[in-house]
Amino acid sequence: MKLFHTSDWHIGRTLYGRKRYEEFEAFLTWLAEMIQRNEIDALLVAGDIFDTSAPSNRAQELYYRFLWKVAASSCRHVIIVAGNHDSPSFLNAPKALLKALDVHVIGSTSESLEDEVLVLRNEQDVSELIVCAVPYLRDKDIRVAEAGESVEDKERKLLVGIRDHYAAIAALAEQKRMELGVDIPIIATGHLFAAGGQTIEGDGVRDLYVGSLAHVSAGIFPASFSYLALGHLHVPQKVNGSEIMRYSGSPLPMGFGEAKQQKSVCQVEFHSTAASVQLIDVPVFQKLERIKGDWDSISTQIRKLSETASQAWLEVIYEGEEVIGDLRERLEIAIAGTQMEILRVKNNHIIDRVLGKIHEEETLDDLSVNDVFERCLTVHEVPEDQRPELLRAYQEALSSLYEDDMQAE
């Protein structure tokens, strides 16, 4: 049996205001073709299908059109779990209809663990795979808040809650396999931050929980899993060096920091319960280029790109000593007559000289939500000893806001 593991599509995401629907459509078309060409039996999508909890009509159209294509292909099963960017109620809304197409959607945990344990069967109705389809585990799903508890207590309870959830669902899967009387693989999904996981500056990966310790160690996952398909981190990577615990990574670069990164999906093939993994490279549908240096270096790099008829989107980071007040105008002249487009200009020289101030070359895109909050504390002259507690409270409010399902009512 062969399956594809992918995640973090973030359909609908923009890049510095530039819509990317053509890229998403090109990726989904390519993925449907590869599923057919490689005779894939099952597709696992480990969360963050959409970039927001209220995706646009066009984002939804791309999603449903893709599922229709896959349902008509050789792929027998599609398993989709929600990530932290997704609305559980939105994903779950067409659940019954999609199940008729062998598309299984798990938007959130429920009172019954049975809902997360899927026994997949082939055309002869023979059981061939058990999937522990675990979605993003929200704070309220795995932890009971108590008055007066410390951040460390919250983090400990989160980790215990995640571990207990996987232990319980693995035990249920093993029980089902025993009842079936066949030695078939048990695989699991997850949308979480594994300890030691690699991220890239500007990739937009949010902290899932308050505090820095709630990064899950590989040791919490039961040994009965033949493969663990993870989502949330955008860099393709193994967990703790394991061949069978992997992040597929995002199929598109989510920022210019990922411009040189080879994106991929994981092709997993089972022989009995043993899994072997091969990375399938995703083509580049829209080239991104990050250009850095002084003016001479930047202009030279732009000229070399134009000589190759590049159609890249550019991020320009000026690092020269000379103060250039008309940097944007110079850059527009440099790319005139080409098919390149400048999406972002960052002037490090001005940023270094005008510390802490918003200026003409720095926009909100350059700042995280925590950066903005910290600048507000500075503007209002909040004492240093009060800032850590205020920042922690702010992060808790943000986390709660992110987890609210706006479409649940």
C-alpha cells in the first residue's frame, strides 16, 4: 500500500499583499496528477488546509475541486485533519457528504475516541490500514484550567494531555487490529510542534500554546505507530532523526526565507507493517528571490536575474552604509522592462539608525504581533519588571483568540 503525506497548504495565504491562487491551483493540479501517476492508495493531509478559519470562495473552490479529482482517481482514501489555522466546524460541515467519496474529515476531537480511529478497507472490503486521525489538539480539549496555576503548570498539563490522548487512541487502534485478526499498519497524524523542530524566519508558524516548553518530544508517541504524519512546521524534516516520524512541510514557500528550500511530499510505502519513505519534490510554481547587499550588489543581482528572463517575486534587503532615500524608486527603475515584481523592500541601514520607530521603509509586515505589543509597552513607558507578566497575559489572549472557532455558532 502506498500513501502520500502532505500538510500546511494554507490555501488563501497572501505574500505581502500578493494573492497566490494560481500557485495553489498549480500545486493541487500537480498533486492530483502525481497521485494518479504513482498509483497512490491513500492521501493524508495533516492540517492547515486553509490559511484562515473563514476561507474565501475561491479557496473553497480549489479545495473541493481537488477532492473531486482525487475521488475519481485510483486513490481509495483521503484523510484530512484540522490544523490550528483551520475552523473545525467549517471542515466538518460537509463531513457526511465527503465520507461517501471516501474522504474522511476530522475537524476536532469529540467525546468518542472512536471518531478518530479509521479502519480503511480495499475494494474487496478487506481491512488494509488503521489511521489514528488526530487533529490539532486545542488547549481546551486536553487541559482543564485552574485558578492560580503557573505557566509551568499549564505547560506540564498540556504535554500530559497530548501524551494521554495519543496513548488512548493507540490502545484503541491496537484493540481494533486484534479484533480484525490481521497484521496491518497503524499510522497516526498530528498537528503540533515537536521538540527540536526547525522553523524559518518569516514562515508565519504560530506558537500553538503559551510558553516555550510545550514542544512535544518524540518519546510520547506509542511504539505501535508504523508511521507518524505531522503538520505545522513548514520545513520538511524528520522528528528526532526518525525515518517514520516526519513533517512533510508546506508545499509552497510561505515566505522569502524559504525561497531556496526544496519542497516535497512524503510517499510512504508499506510492506506488512514496515514503512519506507521517499520524498517527492514539488515543482516551483512561482520563483521567489531574496536579494541582499549594498546598492552595487543589489543592482548586479537584479541585472543577472533579468538576463535569465526571470519572472521572480523579489524581496530586497538593503545593507549598504550609504543612506538612500529613494531606494524604492531606484529598484523600480532597475526592474523596468522585466517580468520581475518587488513585493518587499527592507532598509536595514535606516532600521539600525532609527531604533524602535516605524518609518517609511518599515511596515507592519516586518513586525510580529509580539513586536507591536512590546513597542506599545515602550511607548507607554511600562516598567521593565512588569513587562514579562503583561506579555504572557497578551500571549494567552492571542492563543485564546486563535483557538476560537468563529464559524461554530
